[in-house]
Amino acid sequence: MEANLIDRDVAEDYFGCSDWEILAKETLREVPLVDAVPVVRCINCKYKGVLWRETICDHPNGMLHKVKPDDFCSYGKRKEAKHEVN
């Protein structure tokens, strides 16, 4: 089942001050939070490497296995952005 994650604080800002909107805010606050963290896909990972024209995981625990661009793992770390100075 795919979950639809929202920022609860942002969602509450969409409601006004009428009775039903206050009730909606209170109901929203009672919904349990999901324990979620953002993932880093292999395509954006600093450990993405290339070996014999294949994309691989170059993390020390990655064992140089072949990966697809939309794969992800618990070792993923986002690549640093390259900034150009003009």
C-alpha cells in the first residue's frame, strides 16, 4: 500500500476559523504520524560508480554490485551540488 505523506503543519494552514474547519484541524492532529525518512536514489547518490559501463554501488559495504538508477539503500548519501563561480 502506497502512503500519501503530507506536512501536517502545512495542511493545517489551509483551514480557516469556522467550526467545521477547526474540527478538521483537530481531527488531523489525531491522525498518527508516519515514521518516514527521505531516500536517496542511486542516480543521485555519492556512492554511484561506473565499472565496465555498468552503474554500481561504490560504498564500502556495497560490494560493487550493479544498481539501477531508481534503486536505493540505507547507505545512500546525496551528492554534493556542484556550484560554478562566474
